[in-house]
Amino acid sequence: MMTWLNTGESRNLGKKIVAHVRQKGGICAYEELLSRFRITHEEFSEVMESANEGRPRLEKKDVNGETSIVSKDNRRQPTQVHRSRRQPTQLHSQFSNDVHRQPAQTYRQSPRVLQQSTNDEESEKVSKKMVKFLRHTVHKGGNFHPLDDVLDMLQETFKGKFNGRLEAFRFVLKVVNEVKHSDGRPRFELLESTLIRATESAYSNRMERQTQILLQPNAATDLWQAVWNANEKLNQRVAHRVGDEGVKEVTEEDQDLVRKIRHSILAWVSEPLWAQNVSPNIKVDKQPGVMKRVHLYCGDTVEVRLHLFEDAAETYIHNHRDSFWSVNLAGQYRHKVWTIDTSDRSKVHYRFNRTACPQLQGKPEVADGELKVGLGHDHVAGASYFIHHLTPHTVTPSVGEGCTQVPQPILTIYIKGRAHSVDTMVLSNELRTDWGGLNSPEEEMYDLERLHLLDRIHCLVKQSGVDASDPNPLVKKDTMSVVTDTWEIFD
């Protein structure tokens, strides 16, 4: 067998990897370790052999569909004195099956647990402590911890509450099964029966997550601070703005701050190893069949996101609930603004309220006039535009040249208000319309799926040739090395 590292190098690197995995809570993505320590698959195999000499320390497992490295001795091996305390966790799968199959009967076997299960305040208190504990984990995509660590923490924090480790385990299962977010989703998840994760609610923890980003130093902290400051300035300006009927919205006058936001984001995303350094507290999600999103900022009056569109189709004519800016980072699309021609009084068009009926099956409003294109232009990489929330528009993705003829990837910065001034209306010249595929619920992205998306965004920005320091990046349009497209879908 070919030797990639000498014995001393393997032993020293093995110690560093074991320490890193323990710091991550006992589990770490395999690909993350290869990237962090800059070693190949063959070299990692040698390092594992060296680290596992004497007693096993590292093990490769498939966790939640991702290849991960797990520390087999995150804490000291139990001595004879502690063995009775640790023993119940060895029967975890049996207890888990019993509780899930017959929860009521299992709780009746322990009057103490029955008394605890009726106390919602204590369940909420334990739940909050678990959430706080789990969110201290820095594992990418996160909030993981081994179940054993959670049980140890609860027994230490709530001394005298649990009569042994088995009761603590049963109470944790009760919390996992019963405690929900305000939107009805479980607050916790059990993974592979050995890990527990705290899930995120839709918006309740957004500001907390954003604050935690600034408290986690990494190679791009200063650049991220610049992004945060630029977003915060726009949020403060809009918060002090008195608009129509008191509505606080972004406007065309915000071009100066939008330019600063664009420059700061480009500098941040262009940083080497950006994808690996993005804090796990930055939410990344997808709307299947529509777009993928990176939530950069959510203030009282302004929200800022990265939007990546792939394999998209032309949108129908619509307005947005909030005025917004679109800043194109990579690609181009055809943008059309629609007007109503009332010169022919026999012509009418139809208005469907998408806010009231997302499936667009409600009875439409009949309005005078025919819908016609009032303005059409190509929204290219480096350009930006502002659009008022009452303006109907459509976007059409460009396609590749030659035989490809398929929509290309599209990346934009989306800067919007949060006042929800009006309803979203979909307009059509036809009464009977086949709307095609409608928007699906958002799904948060984790681990390798998340990392691959961030890598994709980083590559698109680097390939587009748009320079953060160039006040007019359009002059570099001819030097773009990739043809991409971008457009905005209404909320």
C-alpha cells in the first residue's frame, strides 16, 4: 500500500482530528474534515488507523443521509463506579420502541414520570434548557448533540428531578414527541437514535441567529460585519421613513445604500473558503421547483436575501406585497413591466388575488383594459432595479446558446420591505388560465446539501466577473465567463 503520510504526521493529525470532532459535539461531516485539514481520502484512512490504535476513537457513519465521522469516546470510558449510571443508554433502542409503541402504558409504569408529564411548565422549562444547550453546538448545519450529553446536562441541571438516567431519558422522549413550535412543527428531532437536534421556527429565532453570527469569529468575520452594517443602515433609514399612509417601505431613493449592500456582499461571498466559513446560524432554504434562498438579514422593516434560480420558467404577470430592489450578481433575464391599455373599451382583463387564494382558484375581479408590455429590458449581471409594490411585471429566464437551450443558473440579491402594504394580484387577459406549477412550502437545507449550494453561489459570483469595487460593473459584461440568468418570484 502506498504511504501518503509518515507515522509521526499521521499520529499528530489524528490527534487534531479527534480533538476537532469532540469540539463539534462528537460528530463532524466527513467532507468538512477533508476540506479543513486539506487531506485526501487515502490520507484520511491512514490517519484513522493511527488515531484508532490501542482503542477506537473515530468511526465513519452515515448520519441523516450524510457521511460523518463520530467520536467513539467523546468522554472518558465509564469506570465500574459509573457503569450503573451509563447502562440504560445501552438499551436505548428497546426503550425508544417501547415508548413510541405504547407511550401511555410506559408512563403509567412510573408514577413520578406521570406526575411530570402533566406539568406543562416543567416541560417548557426543560425544553428551553435543551434548546439553549443544543444551539451552543458549532456543527455545520446544526444544533446537534449526542443524546448522552443531553441526558448528562439535564441530570446535572435538574438535580433531584429524575430518579435515575432512565427517567431522564423517558422525559426527553416526551419533550421530543410533544413540544412544538408555534407553527406546529416539532421543536426537536432524534437522528439515528443517538443524536438530538433543535429545529428552527420560521421567524421567531431569526434575530437571535443573526446576533449569534457576529459572536462566532472566523476568517470572514470582518467582511460579514460590513454586510451586517450595510443592511442595518438601510433598516434604520426605512424605520424612520414616513411613507404613504404611514407605510415604511424601501424606495428608489435608497440606491446609495443598496449599492453599499451589494459591494459588501460581493466582497464577503468572494472570500476564499467562503462556503465553509458561513455561520450555521445563517438560514438556508429552498422552495422546490422555484428557488433556493440564503437569508442574510431580517430587520424590523427590511429583509435581505440571496436568491438562486435554476431550471426556471417564465412567471405570470404579478405584483409584490412589498416594494423591492433586485441586484443581479450573475446572469441575465428579460424583465417586462406591464401596463393597461384602455383605448379599446371592449377589452377586459382579470385579477386573481393570490394572497387570499394561493392556488388561484378564487373568482377573479374583472377590470377594464388589455394588458400590454409597457417596458422591456434585459436585467444583466451587475445591474439593479427598483420596483414599486403596485407595479405588475414578469421575468423570463434566458437560455444557453447552441444546442443547450435550457435555462441557466441565476443569482440575485433581493432587498424588500416588510410592511406587506398590499395583496399579491395575478393578472391575465384570459379568464381560463392554466397556472402550471404553483409555489411549494419552503424546506430548510442542512449539511452537505447546504454546503453544495453555498459553493455553487461562490462559484457563480467568481465566474460572473462582477467586481465589488467597480462602481459600474456593466463595463465588464463582455468579459463574463459564464452565461447565467436571474429573476424574482413574488412572496
